[in-house]
Amino acid sequence: MIARNTPHLLLLLVLLVGSMLPDPSWGSPTEIRLAKGQTVYVPVYSNVYSGPKKNPFHLAAMLSIRNTDMTASFRVTTIDYYDNDGRLVRRHLDRPLTLGPLGTTHVYVEEKDTSGGFGANFIVRWTADKVINAPVIECVMIGATSGQGISFVSPGQEIRE
């Protein structure tokens, strides 16, 4: 009986062992993105719903722009904050800002600032003189009320190169 079921047992063993192996893409480095400039859309969740009554939970938000290139600078030309309806709320740059190699800048939106609403976003534009490593542009949201806390990161998405 064992000899007759051996192929089935081997197949089962292969399936079990195979399902326990790690995903080959897990932990592997992602593709390095190179660009000379981009327009990046960054979702901002300055308010989220909480609880069964869908009460608004206000969050502070910090836009972070990080130069990942170890040798080249780039210029941030636009950091604009838009509301739920796509209307410009405020411009955060009066003139271009240069970020040196591995440099970082940020914009902070206070927890009590609800001007963006539930669908707020940043539009960030940057440019470089040559092709460089694309920066990491993301927004970190955090809030704590009555012993309840929440924090998460929202990555930027390139919408134009």
C-alpha cells in the first residue's frame, strides 16, 4: 500500500515544503529608480473615520522629501497642499529648495488643521541637472486621542516625469 501511494505522498511533501519556502521577492532589493525630475502625488490622511459612528479622527501629517542620491543634489520646485475637492489650500515654497546628497526636508500639517479634509494631498515637483536616484517622497500621519493612537505612512506616486 505504501509503494502504491508513494507518488501521492511525495507530491504532498513537495507541496508542503514548497509552501513553506520564503517568497523569492521578499527582502530582495527593489529596482533603483532613476530620473531627472518628477511630479509626485502624495495622499494625506489628515482625518480618518473612527468607531461605529464614523467619528472623524484628526491626524497630524508630515510630508518628507528625502534625497536618496549619495553624490547629487536636486531642486524641489513645488510643494502644494490641496483639499478634498482638488482646490489649492497653500503653497509651501516661495522659491526652489536645493536638497544636497542624502538631504531631507519636511512640511508639517498640524492635527487641528482640517483645511485639507479627508481627501487632502500634496503635489511635489522636483528637478535635477542630470539623472539621479529618485527621492523618497512620503507622508507620515500620526494622532492620539483618549488613549487611542494611530500612525501610518502614505507613499508618494509619480504622476509625471
